[in-house]
Amino acid sequence: MRQYGPDLTPPWKKSRPAPEVPADHDLVVEEVATGWCGAVVACEGGTVTLEDRFGKRRAFPLEPRGFLLEGAVVTLVRPSARPAAAGPGRTASGSVAVPGARARVARAGRIYVEGRHDAELVERVWGDDLRIEGVVVEYLEGVDDLPAIVAEFAPAPDARLGVLVDHLVPGSKESRIAAAVTGADVLVVGHPYVDVWQAVKPSSLGIAAWPEVPRGQDWKTGVCRALGWPQNTGAAWQHILSRVRSYQDLEPSLLGRVEELIDFVTAPA
């Protein structure tokens, strides 16, 4: 009979030492033994907790050579305590934070966005700034009736209206609707994406790119299907939104347009 020694350590743990990598929040790794892939959400004691793309969590021991990072074997270690940042803090939008600042009384002007997801994303990144500036964001559930909505609002120098439109590209339905809205006290801008989901960088979600969805299919449902997510667009959006922590998680084509609207609405009459 073949004789086996007492050392049952897997071969991948016997190899030369692997580089140590701090288990920083949101670091995406794969656990070697099980193949579980997820982002670091906690590192306590001798374990690290990973959250996969469906929001499921699982804890693993911090063992040598226990994880893959971009295909390479690494040893995760507890992140060291970071020194307090020098200088002023920043809001999620990158603006200088104003500790203890109270929300300003709402202005007469408004920013309108197409849907709830747009409004939640704007709140996630620009919420602190909007409260200090006294700007209220409302969602419309579509822009088909935008000219009538703008006329009813009646923009004025002391009550300017900014509108953020999805898929504002030449030849689109949205571009024709936006062209029908005119006036010195209203500004309609937009991003090129079919849906605001796409304004979140794929890298922030741990995917290579947003999938292509054939025309004629519901875009959000098609995305969930292509990425292997549960067919629940509400849950999918909450997963996406949870990955947005600052302006760095968004595409510049959205960042610039929202900043433009805030400047327009808050400009002196």
C-alpha cells in the first residue's frame, strides 16, 4: 500500500509564501477552496466576510494563500488602522464637507429627474450638497409630458428648473422632447445611457461591462438575465446602489450634468 504522511495540507498551501494583501472594504477576491467570489464587507478577528453579487454573505478564515486576487494567490491580512485624514472632510460628491451644517430652507427652484432610481442615485452622491443649497430633487416617472410639466411649473429667475433626462442622444425620442422645452430659466440636460443604472461604473460592481440587451427586450430584465442576477429589478437596483459610495463610482457623463444642474438652479437671480 502507498504510505501517506500525516501532513494533509493542500498543495496550494505548501507553495512559497504568497503576497499579503490588506482585506480592505470592497476588495473583490475569490476563496480558493470553495470558489466563492465576493467583496470584502467585514474583517474581524481571524475571519473575513465576503458578499457576492446577489447580496449573500459568507465568512472565511484568514488562512495563508487562501484567496485569489485577479487570478493570483494571495494571503489576506487584517487592514491596519488608517490615520485620520488631514484637512477638511469631503462629501460623497467630492465637495468640502461642512460639519454640523443645517439644511437650508428649500428654494423655489427644483431639479426634476426621470425616475425613482435617478432620484435615489442623485441623493446618494449629492444629498449633502443639495441640503446645504436648499435644492429639492423630484422624479417624474417619465418625460413624455415634459413640455406640459415645465409649463405648469412656470420657471422664473427666482425659481429655476433643471431637468435630467435619460438617453439624451441625437435622434432619440428623449432628444425630440427636450428640444420642445425652451426658456431662459429652464435647463434640460441628459446622459447617453438607456437607464441610469449604466451611469454606475462596471468596476464598482465587480463586472467587466454592462451587457448588451437586444432591442425589444426590457433593458433591466435583460441585464439581470445576462449577469445571472435574480429576476427582480428592485433588488438588483438596491444591490447596484449599495456599491455607490462616492462620485468615483459614477461615470463622468453623469457627474458633469448633475453638477451643471445644481449650478444652474442655485445661480443668483
